[in-house]
Amino acid sequence: MAGSGKFFVGGNWKCNGTKESISKLVSDLNAATLENDVDVVVAPPFIYIDQVKSSLTDRIEVSAQNTWIGKGGAFTGEISAEQLVDIGCQWVILGHSERRHVIGEDDEFIGKKAAYALGQNLKVMACIGELLGEREAGKTFEVCFKQLKAFADNITNWTNVVIAYEPVWAIGTGKVASPEQAQEVHAAVRDWLKTNVSADVASVVRIIYGGSVNAANSAELAKKEDIDGFLVGGASLKGPDFATICNSVTSKKVTA
């Protein structure tokens, strides 16, 4: 069951960049020719969101990489959804494996973050994915469904949600899930949504792949029917490469 949503590519810049390098990257993105039928979003570090928002073409939307679980206040070091909306941010990435496994955020905490962000009119890229040991133990679906359930338990309207499947063993390692491995998980996630949420949500929600996606492998991955786009890490820091990944939607159209 292929999804019916528009192709989607997000660029997660992570903890990278300076004012100068980001100015160059924005310039490259502004100069890029992007296919019309792809939604494109980039996620700079918090302190550069305003710079990017004020200089980047409106063709590309802007995301944060994280947000606080509720209203702002005495939470040192945190950024609230209201603050992100105030500076014109449209999206936020939640549940990324680095937040889960380096920072220690758990499923319930992430699910509640998603609900609060959506309630403040931020759109959400909801990340799921298994560790290498979990894949080798045959627990890929179990782990992904558990993470997905934490989102589903807190989300009532999926209109502004994109699901990003990112096998942790493929993030920044140069190892990429094969198109077949990625498709298998994406199809299972869509089936889980159909069974546990609704057939409409399963059809409409974009399920994107992340994990060492680059300009060389994106076209092959995009051909798979349940891969609705990408969440890109390192390659999103190179404007021309990121544009190539965005334009891999042409592979999707050829397959269709």
C-alpha cells in the first residue's frame, strides 16, 4: 500500500555550521532548481534559525531540531514551541536517535513533546528506528512499533506529521539500509498505522527514510513505493547534493 502524500525531503544540519558557512549554504540552496512536487525543509541549529529564515527562499520551510515538552518558563537551556513559532519556524524534528540514545529522552517524553508542538501549530518530523543490536536480534519491528505507539498515544490529528524511519546503525556511519530493507520497514510502519490508527492516516502520512542518504543513493531508494522522501544528515550541508536528493522525486515519478 503506497502512500498518497507529496514527496518530502528534510535536511537536519545537526550541531554544524557558522554564520559564514550557513550563509554560503543558504546561497547555494537559493540558487538550486528544485522539482515542484517535493516539500523541502531544513533544520539549522537554534541560534541560526533566524538567520536562515530571513535569507532562505520561501520555497524551503524551516524546522527546529528539538523543542521543550510544554510551555516555556524556568527550563534552562530549553526552547519552547511558542518561541519557535514566534520566529517563523514551521517544523520541529522530535525523537531523533541522538536525542534518544545520547541525551536519554524516552518514548513517552517524546510523544508528549509531539502533542504539545502540534498543539502550538508546529509540524512534526517524528523519528523512529532501531539500534544495530536490535536489528541483529530480530527486534526491528518491535522497537519501531513501540516508538510509533508513543507518538500515536499522544497524537489525535496526523495532518501535520511526517514519520522518519532512521535505523540508528545507518546514521552517519556510511552504512545505508538497502532499498529493500528500508521498504520492508516502511511498509510495516504503514500497515501498523492502518491497523492501529486508520487507513486514511496510513495512506496520507509521509514515511521518509534517513540514514546516510546522499546524492548517489537517493534515486534508488526513492523508487520504493513506501519511501515518501528522506531526512538527510551530512549531505544536507552541501547545497548541490541536497538539491539532487530533493530532485530524486523524479525517480518516484518514473516508477509510478
